Amino acid sequence: MMKLCNFFLLVVIAFFASCNKDGDPKISPCLMLSQASSASGLTQTFNYDGETITSMTTSNGSSSTVTAFVYESGKLTKFTVDGAPYVVFTYTGDNITKQEVLSSNGVTSGITEYEYSGGNLVKIQQYSSVNGSWQKSDYTTLEYYDNSDNILRVKRYAGSSSPISVLDYTMYGANNAPYSAFPPAVLKYAKLGGTPIGLNILKITSANGTETNYTYEFNEKGYPTKQTATGSSGATVVQTYSYKCN
């Protein structure tokens, strides 16, 4: 069975501030219907009941998996594949603070915890199973531009006090980013990828001097229909998107 693919695939994406820290999230004028990545070869199609995503079909061209979205009191609480829980979320208030990945027999196979400050995600803590006990392992910290949701810097750590990677988000655009077109309950999940939660990203630089530049094509509502990420080597990754718009 094809595994559930993370919404972020291999490309760093931003989404516009539809989820406002100072008020209730608003439904976007466009809702995402599908996304496809040249990196993974996968296409994901989102199925709706009104303005709520009920399931996602992930296809590689020869086979597909349907992932159901389960909600409680308006919050996304789990993904299920073939009726069995695959990912389960725990909330503190309105924030997702824990994600558990389950194997096909219902045994926990992965744990990630999330910390917030001022409504922004500031730490992603992964756990590893050691002799039957879950222990803290790799983690990621996030810093933000003043008075904004836009990420400034992401540092990743693996077993030491020095980061193994540092990414600086050096340039943003002024348009909507793809995931602004998710309904509010799913936006809370989308932000867990540790990607920017402000405007569409244009440039990311790393501590070793490499950089990734992003270009876009937009629909008439200002939502990206195509994103091209170009690395320092010249290699590109393309993601395409489709929407239903009011």
C-alpha cells in the first residue's frame, strides 16, 4: 500500500496568512483540488463535502491510495487508510501539539511533538524508539520576522548542540501561496511541515552558500498554479496546483 505522502513533498512552500493569529481562520476564496510534484511523481486529489476536505487520493499513475480525513468538533484529529488510523493528532487548545504515526496493526511507529510561541510554531521535536521506550532525538527550531508569520530561519539538530543545517528565508513575494487554499482545519496540519506560514517564498539560502529560487504562475485569483524551485546546481522541481474558486 502506498504510504500517505506529506503535503509538502520535497519543496518548501509558504501559505498566505488565512489562518490569523488574532482572529478566526477564514475560508479562502479558492480551495485546492489537486497538487502534483515532479520530484515524487505523485498526484494528490482532494475530495470535498462543501468546504470540508473529506479524503485525499494519492496516485503514482499505476496505483492509488485513499486517505480519509476525520474531524471532531471541527478539528482534524486523524487520517485513516482503508478504515484504519494512520496518523493521529493531539491538541492543546487550538494547536496540534503531537502527531503519532501508526503501523498497519495499530502500533505507534513514530511520534513528533510541536511547541508554539505567540501562535507560531517554534520547535518540532522528533522521538525515536530505543529498547521499547520513546526518547527525544532530532529536532528543528524556527525563527520569524518581527510581527509576522513569515519564517526567517530554520535550524535542524541531530544529537548535538550545533545545527546540522541552517536555512535562511531571505525573500518573500506578495501573492497567495498554495496552501492558503486549504480549509482552516487542514491549515493547522499544513503548518506542521516547518515551512513558512506567510507569503509565497521566493528565495532560501543555506549556511553552506547554496540557494533555492522559486518562480510561480498564478490563476486569476492570485493563487499559484505552478511553482518551479531551482537549486544552485540548476536542478529544478516543479509542483502544479488546481483549485475551485468562488
